[in-house]
Amino acid sequence: MGESTVLAFDLGATSGRAILGRLSGGKLELSEIHRFPNDPVRYNGELHWDMPRLWHEMQAGLRLAAQSGQPLAGVGVDTWGVDYALLGESGILLENPYHYRDQRTQGMVEKACGVVGADRIYDVTGVQFMALNTLFQLYAASQRTPRLLALAESLLTIPDLLNYWLTGVQVCEYTFATTTQFLDRRTGSWACGLLRDLGIPSHFLKPIVQPGSALGGLRPELAQAALKGAVVTAPACHDTGSAVAAVRTGGATAFLSSGTWSLLGTEIPEAIVSEASRRLNFTNEGGVGGTFRLLKNITGMWLLEECRKAWESSGGRHSYGELCDLASAEEPFRALIDPDDALFAAPEDMPRAIDAYCARTGQPAPRTPGAYTRTILESLALKYRWVLEQLGTIAGARFEQIRVIGGGCRNAVLNQFTADATGCRVLAGPVEATALGNIAMQLVGIGAIASIDDARALIERSFPAGVFEPASGASWDRAYANFRSLAPPPC
């Protein structure tokens, strides 16, 4: 291994970062050079992403990278999943991309399945049914703005749009394409027949490239002196794909990507599309090196993020660390919630939504920020156990470890709750798994590292994981029985 420096843009649903990764002396070093909020905008009664603002912040990140004094070998982008942009003549952005929490997709899963059948959609794509998936966003658009779809010359996912603005190249990266729910899992190409039968055009879809593919150099106006030799690589452009690329999972080790969303799953060599996986609504997302990620989406720290916003609006400011300390002092299992209940999808006030859930299920509502936090964290840990049992049944595996990655791995209270609830050892870290996976695929793509296996070993040496062992689980077993009575049965 030689020395190389690359730049990872990691954009999540609430914030974005520009992070330099330096390979030197057989280890990786990270340096965050720019951080910026990712705030959606609401207008005309609709919720959109502010793409011009995000692009402005990315250009600032490039300038800061150029000022770092290190010649840059590469640039890579990963983002949250499912959302897309429509481009017209000369690559003009036709509208600000919709936010996946916009309400236009309400009822679209049922309507689309009524046209082509849920079994067909799942058999072709292997992807779980969520109203926010690109397929149902496009189906909504075909009902509401068909002329706009006809006018569009390109459909690019969010990272593909940013790669286009970086390079001038229009392609779609494979791991992100699998989140759309209209990629054929067998052929690895677009499921154009499925789109046609739903009345959705496919003329605007672009060629698919594998993670690690070089897209080219930066546009001339972006390539300042230190950036002239940088190659833009498509890593695993879906942030979960990049996060899982950073660690070894599979076999007896599950992964839990913990952030606004929690994604619990395992890495497998082939997609598992069965009656059980469909009934339990598990998804098969494309991974690096020809793998799949069999996983389920779980509403994650969104619950606590929204509570914090509500408390701040009424004058109460609490850091995550303070809330976890307060939660530790609260009575255990006083109230439990199903994190994926529809009440929590996009409420105006999350604490009130939790109160409403507790009233509906005959439980006492939390009364303090610490109590709300404990309810959320305990409920998440129990939901992880519920999903892990289902995952083991589908994959034919018995899990002994959970590898927690992403920002949530810093939450020691939740890590311990997860170990206690599931009976599994929890390996926590790395925190920056998404950026590290992005950087790893860039380094593999430019030949600085031989393989993804070598990259994962490098990350393990550079960023060792914390360990949380499960404690006695009798109280958690009783709580789990209560939780199961609250969670809806599989369809």
C-alpha cells in the first residue's frame, strides 16, 4: 500500500460532510473538512430537497480540499436512498427533487400493486414495499405530472446528479439503483417492462455502473491545482451500501446501520426472494463485490431527532449525551412503542405522537425528556430483536454478533440495550463507516488497495470496534413479550 488521499462526500437525510481519507503507513486517517445541514424546503404544500444549496456546500468542500495542501487522488459521493432528480435539455434541473417524506405517495403502494400485483414487483426486484421507494414516487408523478415525466431527458438519483455536476457524466450506480424498486435483480438492468405496465416512462433511465467504477476527472471549472489529478469514482453511492462496505458481516454476524434510519441485515452472496421474505417485507439491496444486503428498514433515531426539535421549539435544549444520561435514570419499560407505527412517519410533534400511541395502547405516556428517550431506546432495541429473529429465519442463520455502524454506534446506552435485548455481543463502530466505505471503494477503484477484503482489514486495524456484552435478559424477555403484543403481525 502506498500513500493516497481521497475526498468522500457523505450526505445524509439531515446533514452532509466532506471528509478527507489519507492512506499512509498501512493505516487510514480521516479528517472532516466541511460539515453542513441538509434542510428540506416546503413550498406549494410539498416537501423538497434544496439541491442548489447542497451543491453550493459541495463546491465549498472541494475548495477546502484544494487548500489542504494534499494532492487529491479521488472524489466519491454517497447519499441517502430512493430520491431522484429529473433533468431536461442541456442537463437543466426541471424541479427540486421531492423529499421521500412528501405526502404525494400516500396510497400509491396499494394502487400500483392493484395494477401489476405485489407478487410480481417483489419477484422482479426483491425489494421491500415502502411508500417512499422511487417506484411509488414515480407512480405518483405519473398520475400528477405526466407531462413533466415526458419532458424529462434524464432521471438521475441524488448521488448520480451530484456526480453529473462533478464530471458531466450521466450514469446510475448499481447499489443505489437497487433502492428504486425497479431494478431487475436477476439481470442487473432496469425493469422497463414493469415500469411500462405501470404507465411510467423509462426513456430517461441511464446506464448502470458497478461500485468502484471511475467516472472521470472533475469538470474544468472545479479542478483547481490540487484537484487536477482527482478521479471521481462511484463508490457504493447508497450510504448504507458504503457503510456495510466498511465492515465484515455475514454468517453469524449481522449489521445494524444506525442513524435517522436503522437498517438491520446481513450480507449474502445471492438475493433471497421467498414467500417468507416477501411476507415479512425484507429487502435485497445490491452490495459491493457482487453481494446482496438482506435487510429491513426500521425507523431509527428519527424518533429522538424529532423529539429534540419539539423540545427546542419550546425552549428545552438537550444534547444526545444528556438525554441518554437522563434516560438511564428513568424507570425501565414504563412504556413501549412500535418505532414503525404510522403515527411516527411525519408528525408535527413527535412527543405528542408518542403520547397518542401510548393512549391508543393503554400505556402511561412519558412525562420527561429522559422518559421519552428511554421509551425510544428500549423500543428500538426490542424492535431489533424482533427483526433479527425474522432475519435469522429467512437467511437460515443464528446470529451471535451485531456490528453497529454509523453515528448511532456512539450511543452506549442503546448499544447495551441492543445487546441485552437480543442476547448478542454488540461490536460498535466505526462511527464513520459510511465515509470509510466510500473511501475504501475509491482506493480499490484507483488501485491503491487490492480488494474490498483488504480494505475492510485496513479499516479494522485503523478503527477498532467497541464491545458490549449482553447481561441477564429475564427482564428484557418479559418486555419483549409485551412489545410483541404491540407490534403488528406480518402481512
